[in-house]
Amino acid sequence: MFSDLTEKLNDIFKVIKSKGVITEKDLDNALREIKFALLEADVNYKVVKDFTKELKEELKGKELEKSLTPGQIVVEEVHKKLTEILGGQAQPLTITKTPFIIMLVGLQGSGKTTTAAKLAKFLRSKGRQPLLVACDIYRPAAIKQLQILGKQINIDVFSKENSKPEDIAKEALNYAKQNGKNVIIIDTAGRLHIDDELMEELERIKQKIEPDEILFVADAMIGQEAVNVAKVFDERVGITGAIFTKLDGDARGGAALSIMKVVGKPIKFAGVGEKISDFEPFYPDRVASRILGMGDVLTLIEKVRETENEKEAKELARKLKKQQFSLDDFLNQLKKIQKMGSIAKIIQMIPGMNKVKIDDEESFNKEIKHIEAIILSMTKEERQNYKILNASRKRRIAKGSGTRVSDVNRLIKQFIEMNKMMKGMNKSKAFNLMKRLGI
Ligand code: GDP
């Protein structure tokens, strides 16, 4: 997600953090480069302009010249502003009534059908009873696709032949009421381009069933066009939020960074891969952290919670809180990540690991084997306290693991970096997390 932007911003921060004093010229240079980086990531021009202008004003008021860590202040301010343009406070999907009706709209190929299934599975994991509804009557393949996905995740799909979409939606509503389904997710038809006929159809469905949420599904790969299309859907049908798909891969992500400011609607979820589990609620501050290469420990813990058990997630949170994360835990975490799948995505959530490039899972698995061999060649004491690793110990470990001393050094460096990042984790965030996990 946003990897090019992350790389560029990190380069800019590296320069600015290396300065003991930041002059106005340094700041102007950095702001200009931030501007280019955002434009290159395809963020809307006006959004970029406002972003840098406001950032400059904020930073002027911070009296950077009086600070001992002026670079850090710049980074924090960029984080704050990024969070703001991504929507500020998270606005999660809140189910307020039964049955709760969610209608997904968007262009063909944006990922609506896949997202419908992802959302259904997500809501079921939160204790809901979802029903999927196939209203894309023009493409039999779309109905079939939803049925296949529904079967795969064991969630009912309502469909009907020779009926109008609005009638299917209405009947699905009755079916849901009679069958104890408390959330309805409607997959509507899309077109390659916006056309009147499609909009009218969506309006009719809306009128007939009065959805609680109309979520615009946007393909992040199409860039700014996604924002323009969102605007039209909002004007015609009225959307309540957006789901960005394909935020994995090469998407520059600028559309996701522009939609809140341009259309004024929050992003509720992000699709980050083709698998049904590649789906996350969208938290602006966490995404801002990821863009800035600070990792996203909170989402990582939630992922552990989904795949592992509650006890392990609590233990991980406790260790993070007490900063007792050892090399053993590091290895454990990496192995769990291996099990969770989608390694490339998850690894980015670990603070300090955003620079690890994963070209293919196979080489990553090899890398984990290396790390495992190195850590297992250490004594228990060394694993708990890497600081005792002197040159001769490192030579022994390298020999024992069939690696080189430089590999051992690299691993230690990564581990130190990660610990440093975790220490920098916002205290209130950590506290909130503990509270949520009941610690
Ligand atoms: P629809 O026409 O809007 O219903 O789109 P589909 O759900 O059929 O998705 C179109 C293509 O996008 C499919 O090949 C999906 O597998 C793919 N897709 C959907 N969401 C994502 C995502 O988050 N990441 C990636 N990489 N592919 C996705």
C-alpha cells in the first residue's frame, strides 16, 4: 500500500531529521519535495496544495528553531495532516438497526462482488448474520460469482431470475426478516462507464429499500478517475462512504488520499488483495502511520486476533506495552505472519519492516528460515538480551546457523529498529488498545 510514497517521504524525512537546526529554506525544500511526492502518488492537485500550505502554517507556529528534535516535529505534523486528509477520526461501519441494509455501488470491475463477500465475512466475524443479494441481473456471471463466493464462506446468497433489481432487493429484505439475517449486502450492477440507465436503476433500488449505507466501491488502480466517478455517484445516488479496493499492488493510492477532501465521504474499508481475508476496516491514523513507514501494530494485533486466539493477542499486546519484546517473540511473530498468508502486506505493519522488499513469498520464506536459524543458534540469554552479542558470539552464531556475521548484524539492526519504533508508538493509542483487549 502506497509503497512509492512511503519511500519518497522517508527519504525526505531522513534529510530533515539529520539536521540539528531547520532553517526556513530547509523547510521550504522539504515541503516542496513532499508536494512532489504527493502529486506523484496521484493525489488531487488542490488537496496537495492545501496540504502543504496548511502544513507550512502549522510548522511555522511550532518554532522549530527552538526544538531539539525539529525533524521529529515535521514528521509528526505530516502524520497529523495525512490522518486529517484521510478522514481524521475513523468512521467505522456502525450497524444501527435490524435488518441493516448496505448497498454497494460502483463501476464494473471495481471489485464490488468480491467486496460484498469480504464484507459479509467480516461482519459475520463480528457476530452478525449477513445475507448477500445478487442484483446485477445483466451479467449471469456476476450472480454465479457471488454464489460461488457465498458458498466458499458459507453465507447465504439471495438471487432471482427474471425480476427487476429493485424487486429482488425488496424480496431479499423479506427473506432476511423471515430467516434471521440482520445485515443485507446488496451487490448492484456496474457499467464500464457511468450512464443514466445505471443511475436510474440504482435510484430505484434506493427508493424501494432505503439502504442504511450506500458504499461506493472504488478501484484504487484507476487513480483520480475514481474520485471523479465517486462524485457523480454521490450527486446521483448519494453515497455514505467508500471502500477502496486493490490498495495492494502498484496502486499509487492518491485517490484514497483525495476522496475525503474532494467528495467529503469517509473511507470505511480497504481491499488489499484478492483473497476474502484481504480486507480491513479503514483507520486514517493507522494508514497515515503505514504511509510514513511507522508500521501499524494495532492492525497487526487485530490480525493475530482473527487468526490466533485471544490469549496470544493479549500476550503480544502486554509485551509491546512493557517493551519486553525479545528475539524469540520476533521469530514467533514472523512465523505467525507466515501462517497468516499475504506476507507482503502484513510485514509492512511491523514497525521498521517497511523497507523490507518482498518480491515473492518464496524468497521471504527463505529469509524467515535464515532468521530462524540465526535466532535458534543463540543461547537463551542472548535471545532475551541482544546487547550481550559481542563479535565472538556473533561469529559463533553465524557459524552455527550457516550464515555470515553480516546477516546476524542485519537481523539485530532490524530488531533494534523495530523496538525503537514501538517505543515511539503513541501512548494513548497503546492505552486504548489495552482497554479494548481488556488488559
Ligand atoms: P465487480 O465487477 O465490481 O463486481 O468486480 P469483481 O468483484 O468481479 O472484481 C474484479 C477483479 O478485481 C477480480 O479479479 C477481483 O479478484 C479483483 N479484486 C477485487 N478486490 C481486489 C483487491 O482488493 N485487490 C486485488 N488485487 N484484486 C481485487
